[in-house]
Amino acid sequence: MSAYSLGALLYEGKAKRVFATDQADLVAVEYKDDATAFNALKKAQLAGKGELNCRISALLFEHLAARGVPTHYLGVDGATWMLVKPVKVIPIEVVIRNVAAGSLCKQMPIEQGTVLEPPLLDLYYKDDAYGDPLLTEARLERLALVTPEQRQAIEALARQVNRELASLFLGVGLQLVDFKIELGFTASGELVVADEISPDTCRLWDVSVSDVQQRILDKDRFRQDLGGVVEAYGEVFKRVQGVCPEPRVYG
Ligand code: TMP
Ligand code: ASP
């Protein structure tokens, strides 16, 4: 028996649905099998993706929490449901790049695979209607989405997430090439990592594979029509599960 009941649908995103519950301090997130890319120009249903992303995110949130990184995560319920704290999400996507790939190589003369030391941190304005544009210092200041102090805290937290996740993944033979996180404030004003952390939002390369396509174990398999998307996510789950405990069941 669950210790809560579902309330209204608060928000439907491309890969998740967010529901209120009968408890003010509890929100339920359903991970969907929908896959989208290029601002939803490319769409598909991938059976099993929702469950894998829910499980992987849960294990990663628990790993981060155990290392002092505050997150919205509270537990899982069934295969595709995650319980989280209600958070006011900051409309900024924080991307950290350890290795050059993706949009960076399309927009800059930087070769794919170039190690970026220190890791590059990019901020994007989260709004599909505008295509999630890269923020400049001046635009960030103009939009006044966060105070300078909050921005500093966001970047410090994102870099801590990067250190923790890069080391966790490396331990299971995966290179964390880059990832995107979203952050928000809880009712008590705490800055936490929100949304999800999964192969939808990370680039992960198998360190033991040299072939530049075969090594990809993330959503680039879908973006580039490489096939084997769910199998790749399953491989990531299997490896992470090998070093992280079972996710905590809520309720
Ligand atoms: P990019 O190379 O396309 O800018 O992506 C950088 C990282 O951010 C990559 O790990 C994928 C992730 N990402 C998202 O999670 N959502 C998005 O909408 C985009 C564009 C990227
Ligand atoms: N998440 C974005 C979309 O659904 C872009 C991407 O991940 O490539 O379109």
C-alpha cells in the first residue's frame, strides 16, 4: 500500500509526467517511454526506457545524496514512478562537458573527443519555444533568473555533481563525456538537483570500446539512428546497479 494518493497532473514534459499528491510536500514523477531529440523534431516510443531512466536516476540521486549533494529525490514506487520534493525549477539547464562532443563540436572548432580540463560549464535558457539557447553573461544578467550568489552556488553544485558522477561512472568502465542537470529551490529555500540524471541527459562512452559509434551508451544512439538504444540504457543500468544499492522504495 502506498502512503499517498495521486492528485492532479501538474506538468507533462517530453519524457516525464509530474503529479501532485495528497501530501503538500510530495510530488510523483512518472517516467515515460517517449524519446525525443532536436527539440522534439524526432520522436519515438522506446519500450522499457521509462523504467530504465527511473531506476538509473534513482541510483544516481541516492549516490549523490550519500555524498552530500542535495537533490529532490525521495524514493521510487514501482517501475516508473519516482517521489520527489516539490521544487521551483530554475529555468536554466546546466551542462558540464568533460570531453568535447555534441553541440560544442558543431558550434566551435573543437574536435570530438578533446579532453576539456577544467571541464567546460555552459548555461542554457530552458525554454523549448526559444530552442533552449546558450546564455551569455549579459543575457543571464538581463533575464535576472538568479542572483550572482545563487549562480555561484548552482555552478559549484554542478561541478560537485560532475566530480561524483564522473568517478562513479569511471569505476564501471564508463566515461562521463557531458551531462545536463536542472536545479531548483525547495519550499524551505534549499538549492537541490532536480529533474533526472540518466542516459537521456548524459553522454556516456564505454571506455573499453574504441569504435566511436559502438562506444556510445546514451541518447546519441537515438539522435544518430544507431539502434540499440534501450539495450545501451540497460547496460548502463546493469553497471551502475553493480556498485549502487537498490533504490529506496517510498512509503
Ligand atoms: P549538447 O551537446 O547537445 O549541447 O548536449 C550536452 C549534454 O546535455 C548532453 O549530455 C545531452 C544533454 N542534453 C539534455 O539533457 N537535454 C537537451 O535538451 C540537450 C540539448 C542536451
Ligand atoms: N531533449 C531535447 C528534445 O527532446 C533535445 C535532446 O535531448 O537532443 O528534443
